[in-house]
Amino acid sequence: MTETLADVDTAAAVLDFARGQRSVADVAEANLLQAAVAWAGMHSTESLADAAVTYDPGFGQTEVPVAGPGAPLVAEFSIPEFAAAIGLPTEVGKAYVGEAVELRHRLPRIWQRVVRGDLVAWKARRIAKSTIALSAEAARFVDDRVAPFAQKIRLSQLERTIQTAIARCMPAEAEAQRLAAADSRGFHIGQQHSGIDGTVDVWGTLDVADAMDLDLAVTAGAQTLADLGSTETLDVRRSQALAGLARHQLSLDLAAGEDSSGAVAPAVPRPPKQLVLHVHLADAAIGRLENGRTPITVEQVRGWCTNPDTSVVIKPVIDLAEHHHVDAYEVPDRIRDQSVLLNPTCVFPWCTRSARGCDSDHLQPYDAGGSTTSDNIAPLCRRHHRLKTHGGWRYTRLDPGSFLWNSPHGYTYLRDATGTRDVSRDRQP
């Protein structure tokens, strides 16, 4: 590793220096979290009388909760001391200590990964911040399920896990959140903020089924405009389609009209909206929608099933181990779906873009002899697809869901179901 910035005089040296400093910073952040835990332990409810500083427990000092239920309370006057020592405002410092205590006492599996040095502190803190409001049982649920993949989890995935924990372990809270969410529905048009550009912002919170209905209608309207010759962008056409709904569907069904004699023709029945539901056998009460991975409860599905405008479809399971092969460049749906289910995100190191929006890349290019087969297709987002094609990055498939990447400067990264690891030969264990 390059020792100082003064030694940097080539692109390779810059990368080496940056990687080294990143490793030093990661170790320092993990050590700082451990220091926060030690400090909290010295000033917890059980040890106030033996506090490491001369605080008087009777001089207006109280014990304050900094983490979730079951974690030790901490002497309130100790927080500003520690926060100042690390250059943070008191409230920010309190949150920092709270996240450290949460990890140590309520998320032990994740905490051990921080201590071992294979999970960076900021990702662990992000998880801890999300679990502080959970019950002890719900926090254990999150710890058990997130710990093996904590280094790669996205915010959306973490939020789904938190919501699942609440649904399973805190049913009263889940119902309260559902009712509160229902009460928070609304639709807003920011006319008071319109400017000389002639546009306004529109936003709202809808029931998920209603939102899917609206999205289908807007998407269909945007496509109709394109079919009629509109050259506007998709986003502009979607805005125009929404305006069209407002102008033409206030009280009359667009499917109704007049025939040649002037009589009003009956409205054509609108097909029911289709909700595609993935059901996981291990979670009998939990499923997810095709257009998102948010957990869906039995009560929500029951409500949709009683609505004549809704059709609930159970999605069949795809055999991820089956080998498919076609003698063509185009990737058929069965290979693409298999690839997406096996690799939920872009397989480039540390990328978290959903595979549903990615290109289906031939690992070995088709025009260089590569085939369109299950073992030669992987999802790459457009940016990383271009990087692989034009930027000198190369990758090979080791096993299903496991890829080895080589950078232009010779660094090596392993991307698999556990996330991304730097496995360059000069990497210190």
C-alpha cells in the first residue's frame, strides 16, 4: 500500500492509496463503535455508582434509553462528553451511542460481523437505526435474517424485513400502522407553487391496488399517444395521459359512447386489474406482488379477492437449476426470468440496481462464440453493461449466482449471494 499521498504519481498508485485509506477508515469506524459500546457500558444503569468520571447520580442525572427495549439505560450526562470527544452535537452523539448499544445488545450477530471486520460500521449503524423502535423479538427476527447479508442489503430490502418483523412479532403495531397509513391517504396538486414555466407538482399516497390501477391507466394512455404519433418523451406522455383522465373521465366511462344512430352504446366492461402474487411456502401468511417486493398480508389479499375489479394470480415457481439453451441472440423470457430470480440485482460489484430493469448480458459475447444459455446470461444495468463492453472490465461465472470480476487495473472482486468481496491478491486478510 502507498504510505503517503506524496508517493502517488500514477493512476495505479492513486487507486492503491485510496484502497488502503478506505481499509484504515473502516477499521477506525469499527473501533469507534466499540468505544461507544465501552463508554455506554461504563455509564449504564448497572454501573452508575462506578462511573469512569465523577458524575453524581443524585445531581439531577437520569438514566436514558438510547436503544430499543432490553438494552441498558445510559447516564444522560455521559452522552455529551462522548459526543464532544468525537466531534458530534449531543443529540447526534446520543443517536450514535444508541446505534452502537443497539448492535451490541439487540443485534448480536450483526455486531459480531462488525467486530470481526467483515461489515463496515456505517451499514451496521443503518440497520440498528431501523430496529430501535422494534420489540426484542422483532429485533431478533431482523438480526437472524439480515446478518448473513448485511454487507449487501439495500434500504428497500431492509425496510421490507422491518415490516415483516412488525407483521409477525408486533401484530398490534402492524394493525395500528395499517390504520394510520389508510388515514394518511391523500392527493395533492401544488397549484400555489406554480411558476412561470407553466408546470406544477402533483403527489399523493394511495392504496397499493388503487395506485396500480392508476399506473396501468397512465401507461396505457402514454402508449396510445405514442401510437397516435406523439414524439414527446415517455414522462411527458405519462403526464399528458393523466391530464386526459382528468378531462374525459370525471363522471362518464370512456368505454361508453354513441353509435351511428345517436343512441348511447353500453359501456364495455373493463377487465379486472391483475395482481400477480408470489407466495413463499415458508411464510404462509406473507406474499409479495410482482411489481414490488413489499410483503403482503392475508388481510390485504382477502380484501382484493372480494373486489370484482381485481384478479389475483399466483405466480408459478421457476426451476433455477434447469438449463435452457436457444440458438439465437435474443434472450427468451424463460432464461431472463431465471436469471433475474437467481440474481435479483445487477451483478457488478456492489451494484444494487434491480435486475428487472437491467440488460440480459452475454458473459461471453454472442458474436465471439458465446451462447444464449442459462449459464451465459446475467443481469447488468445499462451503466455497467457499457462498462463491461467498453471500459475494460471482465467477469466470469464461477457458480450459479457467483461471479468473479477483474478491473482494468488488475483488482479482483467476487460477487455472489453474500454481496461483494475484494479478493485481490495483495488484499490483506
